[in-house]
Amino acid sequence: PFDPEQAIFGGSRYLRILANKFDGDLVKTLSAYHAGGGAVNKANGIPYTQTAEYVRRVLNAYYKYQVEPPAP
């Protein structure tokens, strides 16, 4: 957790694993990243209010950066 390069590679690898598990469903993938895959499976979607807020914030940033990439 103290090595930024390892944290980025580890986090992106974990996201890929979750995306494969949830067949590319971005909402379920982000929910599982935040709340755990078991909770998402049990709820068949977003399991918690806090997770819904996390997914909303991440997707807002994602869509914003597709239109206007962050400055270098």
C-alpha cells in the first residue's frame, strides 16, 4: 500500500478480475470493488447506500473525464 506503482497495478488487476466476474457490468464491478463481490451477489446489485454513493461519484468522474480529460 505504500508503493504507488504496486497499488495502481494491484487495484487495476483487481478491477479486471471483478469486471470478468460480473461480465463487464460497470455498476456491479464498482459496487464489488467498494463492498465486496459477495455482497453484490447477495443483493444482485448495489448492496448499501454508501456503495451507491461511491458508484455515483466514480461514474460521474468517469463520464466527466471522457469529455474533458484531466490536465497533465
